[in-house]
Amino acid sequence: MARNSIKEPFVLIESDLVLETSLLNNMVYPDRMAVAKMQPWLNGTTVTINTQNKVIQFQPGTTETYSETRYKTVNIYSFSLESWQKITKKLNQYIEEGSVNSYYETVFSDLVDKQELHFEAVSFDKKPWYEVDNIQDLAEAEKLFPVVKEEEIEYALY
């Protein structure tokens, strides 16, 4: 729905993420994708990255084993206006064809495969982040980011 309202570069951040905010410092540049090396507890879409640190392929979520190094999409992307215009053109094509039940990554994957969209990978491996999809994920995220109770906060007096 926002595809016709966005008229400038932007960062897309899914709302179910918790993270060390300094990880976003390298995402303010256009056409970047946050990634983390795939781990056994992660699931969802992965990407392959070439030696120039560019995303060259998307793979839908799978539990199958694989031989090459894959990276989990963290679901944070930055876009130039030019890239966004390519994405909206492809989105409009999907909508006109009645294909409205796909993840947005399907459009990204199509455009990357055709070399019409280019992402530089930004590693999120060095600092904590977590995707919270259920109550178990919330419990794991709280281990990384403990909730501080208000009575534990010391207020500075000025």
C-alpha cells in the first residue's frame, strides 16, 4: 500500500526485530541488506553472497542441508529511490496478475536473479539481534536484551 507514497530513499525494518541499535549505522546507505551467518536455530529466507559482498541469490526458507555458506536475511533493507522504483514496478506487475499472497522477498529475489536489483550485504553477526515470532522467541530475546524494571533505573539528579 505504501508503494505509491514513498518518494525518497528509506530503510525497511520489520517490526518483530529487537537489536543493538548501533547495527543500523551501516544501513543508512542505499541498497543494503542486513544478514547474519545461518545458524541451526534460525529459519526463513537465506541469501548467497559473492566475494564482493553482493547478494547474488535468494533461497526460500528450508530445513534442508546445504553446502555453500548461506546468510539469513535479518529483514532490514535500505533502498535508493531508483531501486524502489524498480521494486514498485515489479510489485504492480504481481498485483495486476493477482499474485498478492507472496512475501516481498519474492519480488526482491526476482529482481536480483535478473540483476536488476543489487544489495550490498551488511553483517549483523557481531552484535545481538533477534526476530520475535512467538513466545519462545520472546524468551530468547529477553536473554539477549533483559528488560530493566523502572525501579532498577537510577535517575540522575541535576
